[in-house]
Amino acid sequence: MPPSGQPATLIYNARAGSSARAPVPDLHRALEDAGYHAALHVTPGPEALPELLRATTGTVFVAGGDGTIRSAALHLLNRPDVTLGVIPMGTANNVARALRLPLDPLAAARAHARTRPRPFDVGLVRGPWGEDHFIEACGCGLFADILDDYGPHLAKSPVRALGSMLEVFTRQQPLGVRVTVDGQGVPSPPLAVLEVMNTPSTGTGLHLAPPADPTDGQFTLVRMQALNREPLLEYAAAMLRGTFHTQPGVHADHGQVFTVADLGQVWHVDTDLRRSAAPGGVVEIRVQPGALRVLSPAN
């Protein structure tokens, strides 16, 4: 447990899905119980984070959904003077799940009495469009196409999400791409899903790679062979149950550097979408071990 009253910074997204369950006074008290005295910054959006985090050192608690946590984390890469503490207040809370934190925000804040700094891996993506970083996952195929149809930066809508899923399932085109892992080619029949996972789940709680560990210095490549349309809904249900990686036609490989042929397909980098203007190149995905310092429960 940190010394009582240890200084910290609390970044609070009042628009997060679970903000009603963690009003600022209650969250402040929970962090006090954990041994931290946090200076509060309520943020209306990610545009306020660069200036705020540039001068911040020590422990930074981010109370928000995965999008807010990612926005903050990308400004803290390779900053050994800053440790990120996650307080989940979103819908999926994939990062908190990966760190084995309670999903109730007040319980998570109190749990930081027993957390310690650990390295957290980050992905570097180099494509024809430039460079990006990801915290959870990047890939192409069904999930990227669904995100593209849905529009991840529009207002959330379960009805629209279901419509996007059905639309993409109807017109799904298999990916015939060449793939390497740490310089070695891997069998790549026509694929419906290709995801490089840092965390076990991504998106709206899609559990694609339960064995993935964001602190082990490697990623998990998940590939699903193209299927007839009829079984796709069964595989979608398996994503939600956490049994996707055990389904027939799903393969996993572990490594640090991955390359995938770019044929002009849509890519997602966490929830950002990318597509090259001139297909024909290669997308490289590389792990940056321990590029973040995060608070996580001790083993």
C-alpha cells in the first residue's frame, strides 16, 4: 500500500458510461482509502489530455472507458516518470479486465491500495498510411469491417451495431493475405478474421484471445478461416462467451513482429480505422515491451 496521502493526479471523464456509479466525491474518498491524495482534472474529451499530461509526473489515475484510457496512455509512452492507474468507467473495460482489476469503479479505486507498477506492452503499427500505436489490438477482417460500417466515433447505438454486424456478415469477403510471425511464414488460407492481440479482449468485449497478457513482451495473432455465412453467428456468440479461441478453424500464434500483406483492406488500430491509398505494401505490427508503466494487482 502506498504511504497515506501520496500525491497523484485523477483524470475523470464525466461522460463515461459508469460515471453515475462513481461520482467525484465518492471516487476521491475511495482513492484516499487506497492511500492517494489526488488532484482532480475533469476532462470533456481527449483534446485536453496532451497539455495536461505533458507536465504531469508520478501516479496518474484515469477514470473512464477504454477510449479515454487509450488517449491518456498514448501520451505517456516511454515515460518512466509516470505510472498509469486504471479506474474502469466504460462499457467493455478491456484494459481493466486485462489487468485483473475490479470492474466496479469504486472497488477498482480501492484496489489500488494493493497494486504495484508493472510494465505494459504497446503495439507499434507501420503501414502505407504511416505509424500508429495500439493498446488492445489491431487487425483486419470481420471486426474491422464491422467497425468501418458502424462508425466507432459516432454516438453509440446497439441497434446500429447489430445492423452493421448483419450487413458485414452478409457481404463478407475472405482475406487472402501472406502473414509472417517473427520472420517466419504461417499458413494463411482465406481468412475471415486476423487480429493481433495485446489484451484478451477488444471492442465491445469480444474475447478473442483469453491467454493474451499485456505484460509478457509478446502479442497473440488470432486467425479465423473463412466460413460459410451460416456458422458466423455461432462464432460471434463464442467471442462474447470467451470460447472463440477454441473453435474449429481458429488458430493462434505468439510473437513480437508480424507482417501482413496490405491489399487495401480496412484495418482497425484499437478503434481508429486505417486504409492505404495505394495497396500492395506490407503492414508491420511490432511489440514495444513495457512502453507503459501501469498499476496492477500483485501476482
